[in-house]
Amino acid sequence: MFKAVAGYYKDNERLRLLVKIIAVWLISRAVMLLMVPVMNLIADEPHQWLYYMNPWDAEWYKGIVENGYQPPKSSGMASWAFFPLYPLVCMAVRLVTMGSINTYAVGMTVSNICIIIAVYYAVKYADIELDMKKYNKKTVEDIIIFLMLAGPFAVYYGAMYTEGISQTSPVIVKVNKESYDAEIVSMYTEALFILCVILCFYNSARHNYMAAGIAAAMASATRIVGCMLVFVLITYMFMEACAECRAKHNSEMKDNKEAGIIDKYMLTDEAGIMLAGNISLASVIRTFIKNVIKEPKKLVAIMISPLGIFIYMNYLRYLCGDSWAFYHVQRAWRTQKMFPVIGVLFKSCTGQLTAASGVKTLNGIILGWLCVITLMLYAAMIRKKHYALGIFGIIVLLIPLTSSVMSTLRFIMGSFVIYIGVAEIIAGCNRYVRYGIIALMSIVEVVVISAWYFWDGLLM
């Protein structure tokens, strides 16, 4: 019996990958738990782990899950700043369990299941996107798993939370302390969003555009930036049209050579494919448009990508008469006006943010320069021909930068793009450098967990 199970495990690559993911996930959660006694030695008063894992907007989501969207508070803040998919999933779980499970516990369960599935497909996507002739497949697999489950900011994916169009400031709701310490767990939806993003990339890379469109629609019902996944589908469709034009061009070149029409051509090292001449951009665009029209599934996939946000906007119009209420309510959280992107980055990087921005000066400097470095990484990824990743990453980061650097760290991590870019860099290093980087990142994650437990605004 044992030999049969061992043999099945050895021969089943998917099972081995899943077991590895769950093992790293368990270790990372154990570290989070073990850090609680240490934090209690430093904290003014001791708390349970479930308290530490619940900063900021979790109470908003709990309210939506239990009572739906409610009228604004006296401060002007309203729950419709938060998109509906995650609360709906939690509502469904509560319905199945007949409300017998604490709402926060439901959120924690949903988030952790989502991140396990997300990491699995992230590894599968990396196998498609990265050049496995250049990088060791197992090395890339291990790096992706580490980064998403135990690397810096992996703490985001154990929580129950997401945000509206951009970012929010801390909102701490007073509750009975004894009940709070005993019951609460974190409610953040980074895990659900990144799962939708990864599924969109994975299915787009496999040319399964309908599934990618559905994933994009789900992402757009989780965050406003989810609707930007339509550019992922379009980019992959465009690249497919480019490959089709290239193949047609190569075939014509080969026929011309055999007919003696041309004398000079080049062959690749593989398969003897002709590479003489260049295809025109116009021909690629024509092929792209023709393919989208000829294949209804592609057109439908593009059209349904922003469906989630369109449904939510119609609901808000019915609820409060304002389709853009999720955007307009953001004014209740911050008041400092800055020139989009350039002005935001300049004031952040130079330490000129005021209290009205909702961001501390030092945090603004850190986030500002982190955004600049990240944008440079995304540009480098485009240069390496990771077009869909780079384009999506840039768009997703520029959207929050139109108003502030608050929460941009979560936008960067939640977009998934950063993991492929960093994994490619680490995989290209020699073994000892890789080990050193991973060790350093592990230390950073411990520091980040500590900051998260103390509700540091840099991570909000």
C-alpha cells in the first residue's frame, strides 16, 4: 500500500507540486503564529494572533458580508468603496454553513484557499512564460512558491481584504475587546484578486481566451484595476496574430527560395524556419482584427472582461443613484490634491506629502521610490518580451498613482507581475547568490509580519 502511494506520488507531477505548495504554506503560517508571543512581549498589552491579523478595512468587509451595502457614515465614508466579489464569495460560504462559522473565519478560509490555488497556477504560468531552456524549471518553481507564500509581503494573502478604486486610510472600529480578541481573524482579499489575475494570464497564454475573459470579469468585480486585464487578452491575441503573420511570411519566403526568386535568407537553429525580411505592423493589425471578428469567442472574451465592474456600477446606480459612487466616496479618506503620477511621485519621493494625503512622510518616500523602481522593472520586462505582464503591471500601478502612493505596495504585489520579474532575476543568479537573496527575503518577511501585527501604515 505504502509503495503504491509512494509510486503514485513520484509519478504525479501535479500532486508533488501541490504537496510542496501546501508544505510551504503551512510553514509560513506556523511562523506567523510563533511570532505572536514575541510581539506580545513588545506590545502594550497582549493579543491573540487573530487580533494582529486584522488591521484597517476588515470591519467594512464583515459589515458587507453580514448586512450588505449600507448608507454612508457621518464621516462620509461608505462601504461601497469596496468591490463586491469577495463579500459575495464569503456570503455564499456563510449560506452553505448556515452562518455557523464566524464571518472573519470564513474570510480567512476563502483567502487561504485562493492563494494555494493561485500559487499552483502561477508556477504553471511561469513554465509557459519564462524560457525554461535558460532557467532550471525546478528552481523557478521553488522561487515562485517561496515568493508568494513565504517571501516579503506574503502576509497579505492570509487576510480578508481588498480596496476600491485606489487606497484607504486606517479605520479602526471599536468593538467589545474580549469578543474581539477571541474571535477576530483578518479579512483581506489580495488572495482572491491575485488568483483571478493569474488565471487570466495562464489561460491567455494557452489561448483559452473565454476562460481568461471570465477570470478578468471576476477580477474587475474585486478591484477597479481588474478591468485592465482586458489589455492582457488583447496583448496575447495580438502576439498570436504576429506569430501567424510570421509563419505565413516564412512560408512565402521558403516558397520564393525554392522558386529561385530570392537568393539570401537565414535559417534559425531549430526547425529550419526562414527568418528573412520583416513583417509589417499593418499586416499584423489586419490579422488581429480579422481573427477577432472570425472567432466570436475572442470578441466575447474581450467584451466580458470588464463585466464585473459594469454590473457593480449598475447596482450602485440603483442603490444610491451614482454609478461612480465607489470613486467619489474616496474623497472621505484623503483630501490632498496632487498632479497625477508625476506630481504624486515627485512629492512622495522628495518627502513633500502633507497629513491630508493620509501617508506619513517617511512612508511616502519609501513607497514613492519603490514605485519608481517597480516601473523600471516593468519596462525591463517589456524589453525582455514579457509584453502582457509589463503592460498590465504599468497600467495597474499608474492608476493609484493618479491620486496618491497610499496602498501602492499592495497594488504592486496584487498585480502578480512583480513575482515573475523578480523570479526571473533570482533564477538567473548562481546558486549561492540565490540562497543569499532568499535568506535576506525571509528576514524581510519577518520584519514585514512584525510591522503588519503593529498595523504599520506603510503596508495598508
